[in-house]
Amino acid sequence: MTRQITILPGDGIGPEVTKEARRLLEDVAQAVGETWVLEEALIGGAAYDATGQPLPPETVEKCKASDAILLGAVGGPKWDHLPGDVRPEAGLLGIRKQLGVFANLRPIRTWPGLLLASPLKAELLNGVDMVIVRELTGGLYFGEPKQRLNGGDAVVDTLYYTRHEIERVVRQAFDIARGRRKKLTSVDKANVLESSRMWREIVQSIAGEYPDVTVEHLLVDSAAMQLIQRPNQFDVVVTENMFGDILSDEAAVLTGSIGMLPSASLGAEGPGLYEPVHGSAPDIAGSGVANPLASFLSVAMLLRHSLGLEDVAQHVEDAVLHVIESGHRTRDLAGQGKESVGTEQMSALVRSEL
Ligand code: ATP
Ligand code: MG
């Protein structure tokens, strides 16, 4: 089968980690005996420098025509002075919008061997393995009106959702739960918010289509506590935009390292967008020390969700696990003064493990 994957290297360490992720994709394509067309396109500051736009139309076209998109990171001090609509971050928001990706998936798991990197006690962290599914295109961040009133003495933001918007992200979460441990936790604030009461009703009614999935509802304040007190109880968590924004950053702390966190943004159809959670890390860009594993784990998600290659995705994750277990660390994982490997070496270790 021919698959087309667009790689958007972006800025800072983006090109360094996607270069290795590309090597991984090439290895995987060869192993499964398929022809994969891997093409690069410009986004972010790199695109602005070359074309004057953070998201050139050619990039959008290429992305829309592909099966999946792998992004590095965008942004950096070089472009901070630019007006909002041409800043690198506008490129990222733009491509998400163009692709209509409404579900943001953030897997959070702990890695035996890396537990010390977390601020929480190791016994709380054993077996933590969850996916937070955050609604990405609606809710408080986009609802109108959103403005100052009464000459600046009052203000309004609007939490607006249509039934369709809630249903599609909830279905996505049920499907993901079905492919995992079959437990779905829906997080809301149904004791005070009307939007949350409708959210809960919709989850209840869709639950009927997934009798094999166990559903529970948690209030967001309680979920925030549970994530720290008993994080290993969660399998798939689904929630609206702002709750998901906050909870996914909270949960990310459990893993102890931003260099190990992948993400995926999915729509109903069309290509998914995969990217590490970390930014362009201008402080280490160009020095060959960036951890490529968040990108590798994003590739695993790409294989799983866009190419339907669950087994291969699992192999990639296992290879990462083995390399960590055998004690190899990039600088961000090693800690001060400890021995570490660079970006290329970490990449080679994982790929040879495959
Ligand atoms: P953004 O605004 O794009 O989120 P940021 O500056 O808030 O960017 P990052 O770019 O993710 O956040 O960097 C935060 C810190 O984590 C920096 O010190 C950076 O060097 C480090 N870091 C981020 N990603 C990696 C990585 N893949 N490997 C090693 N260190 C990393
Ligand atoms: Mg940041």
C-alpha cells in the first residue's frame, strides 16, 4: 500500500527531532514492506522566513492530501516581535483549523526506570497509563460573545457547544477506550454548568452503543485531585476544551519529563496531526541533545490512529521502553552531571531495538 505522510519540521529542535522520526518511519515502512511517501513542508517561523506566511497554502494542500501529518514544533524568540497573525503559533492554529481536528489525545504514562524524574512518590505512579481526550475546537475558548462590556467594567466569555460537537468527541473517546482497557471517565462540572449537564446526558446516551465500555462521571475538581492521589485508576478521560487543557498539563507532570510526551489531534475523517507536546526549546536547539522520544511516540500514535498499524505502534513503544530500561538517557532524562546520549544516538538505539 502507498501511504503519504507529510512532515512539518518547523522551528528550534523541531527539525532535529523530526529528522530522526523520519528515519524511524523509513525503517518501519521497510519492515512492513510498503511504499511510504514522506514529504516535507514549511510551517511556523521557518515558513515565515521563506514565504512571509507561517502557513503557506502549499503546506495546507500537501497536508490535506496526506494520510497523516507529523509536526516538530513551532516558534522561537526570533519571531516573537511579529504581529499575531503571522507569528509561528498562528501556523499551528491554522493547520489544526484547516484539518478540522476536534479531538486532542494526550497519552500519559509512566516509564519504569524514569519514575524518579516525577515529583510524585514512585508507589503512586506504578502502572499509570491513560489517554486524555480533550475537545479542541469549541467551548469557552471560541464561544461568542467574548468581550468587555459596560465600558470595561464587565466582561463575558461564552461556553458554547452544539450536540454534534459533543457527540463526535465523545464517540472518538469511546472508540479509543474500546481499543484499550475499556474504561471511560467523563469529566465535567455538572453540579453548576448547564453545558456540563448536556455533556453528561450525551455521554450517557452514547454509552448504550458501547456496552463493553465502563463509564464513570467525575466532577473536574475531583478529577484534579484523583489525578494526583490515584492516577493509575484512569484509562481514557474525555472532557471539554478548558478542563482538558488544565488536566492534561497536570497529568503531564506525572511522567516527569516533557521530552517523553506525544500527542495526536484527530477529526472525523481526514488526516490526523501528530506532534510532541514540547515546544521548540530554543535554549537547546542546534546542540544535538534534544530528546527525540516524544516524536517517536507521536509516530507510534500516527501508526495506530491514522495507518491502523496497532501492532507496529506497540513495537515502537516497546522499543522505547527497552532502551529506557537498559539505562540510556538523553540529557533531559539523565539529570545534572550524569552521562547522557545525544539525539541521533538515542534515535539509533531505539531503531536498532525494533
Ligand atoms: P512553547 O511555548 O512552544 O510551549 P516553551 O519554551 O514553553 O515552548 P519548550 O520549548 O517545550 O517550552 O521547552 C521547555 C523546557 O523543556 C526547555 O528548557 C527545553 O529545553 C526543555 N525541552 C523541551 N523539549 C525537549 C526535548 N525534546 N528534549 C530535551 N529538552 C526539552
Ligand atoms: Mg509553553
